[in-house]
Amino acid sequence: MSTSRSDFVRLRGLRFHVRRWGQQDAPQLFLLHGLADVSATWQPVVEQLLPRFQVLAPDQRGFGHSQWPQDGYWFPDYVADLEALVDHYSPQSPILLAGHSMGAQVASLYAGLRPSRVQRLVILDGLMLPDTPATQAPARFSRWLEQLRQPQPPKTYPSFEFLAQRVQKQHPQLSGAQALFIARCWGAEDGHGRIRLLADPKHRLSGPGLYRVAESEAIWNHISAETLFLDAGKTALSWPVADEEKRRRRACFRQHRADLIAGAGHMLHFDAPEETGRRIAAFLA
């Protein structure tokens, strides 16, 4: 198994951790993880991408070994973080870009805002957030204010094995060894005999913002990169938006095609990492 190298770079006032695999002269592929995930879980996917690509996977702010901001989380910051990372690692050349779930939304917005900077784009089971009606704003905003009054402590567990059991309960398709691998990616020893999650508990706040798909679509209309939508077979059966809505969103992407990994759930890189990596590599090639 190939090993990653860790970079720590200070961007936009925060210290970011970036995992890097492969030769530095190979084409750069940025991989963006989803909510509550970390860069380390890409490892089995990366095995299928080497040595053809240099893979750079950041821990997004507040996850993994990247710094936690003091004032909470606002979605535009993830896009600005990506721009800062791209400017740092590839100031001249366009990049290859892939994102899963929340990371797919970040990647898609960046590709529309900076179309000349993204050569090809891969959307891994993403862009499925339902549009939020304005009538939900009062309740959502009030809930956020109430949650701010009671800050939540970081979650801790007695051992990696115990955390692996929790992972396996959430993802029963994983073997014991796979669940333990995820647990060791998601957690770290806290110095007091327990394992803490590498995620800022502020991520569990509801947040006052509403998702307005029209804003995303206006940005997606500017994407010029050829795009692969790599869907999970099990998730495709339970999308929170109708098929007609899904087709309308994807029509914003000028050049796109869709592929599906049957039998895999939303966490494609957990359920079918080798096949996920092979499909990404074939598309980018």
C-alpha cells in the first residue's frame, strides 16, 4: 500500500492538512471529502489512481488535522479554501478535481466560478440537496440560536475498536477490518485514554442558512470542464429530489456523462473503493 505525505499549509488564517500521494510531476488531482469525513479514507481509492496522477486530498476546515475556526462554518468558506489551495499548489496549470457529497458541492461551485482552472470534474454521489423554501427560515434560524447557547463537547470513545463498532453499525456492509480502518482515520488519541473524533462539534449545528438550488444552477451554467457524475446504485433509489429535477440540474453542465456503481451506497469510497478509483482514472485518462 502506498503511503501519503502530509503537508501543513497556512491559508486564509487557518492551518490546513493536505495528504499527497504520487510523483510531484504527475497531473494533479484534488480529492474533496464529504461532511464528517477526512482525507485519510481516500487511501483505497488512491491506490487505483497511482502512478498516473499526483493526488492531493485536504482535510477540510474543522475536519481531520486541519484547524478549527473559532466562529463556526459558512459554506462559501469551503469554496474559498479550495481556491487558496489550488493557488498554492497549482498557480499556473488547471487541475483535475473530484468531490464526494459535500465535497462535490464545493468542487462544482469552484468549477463554475473558476472554469479556466478546472480541466475535468468528477461528482461522486452529490448535488442532491433539496431546495429549501423561504418559509423554513424562521424555525431554522431560531433553532441555530438555541443551539449556540449549549456548545457540544467533542465526541470521545473508549477505544478504536469501540469506534469501529459504531462505524459498522452505521455502515453494516463494512467488514470489521474496514470499519477499524475508518475508525483510525476518523479518530485520534486524546491524551487521556480515550479516542476523540477528528471533527469540530460545531459541524453538528443546524446552521441558519437555506439551500437555494437556483443559486447553484446559475454557477453551474458557467462550468466548461467535462464532468462525470459517478452515482451510487443504492442512493439512486432514494434521491431526495425527483429524477426530473436531477436531470434539470445536470443539464447545467455543458459536457457531462453519468455512470453508476450498482450495489454501492452513498459512501462510494467505503463500499466500492477499487471500482470507484478505476472509474475515476478511466474518465480522467
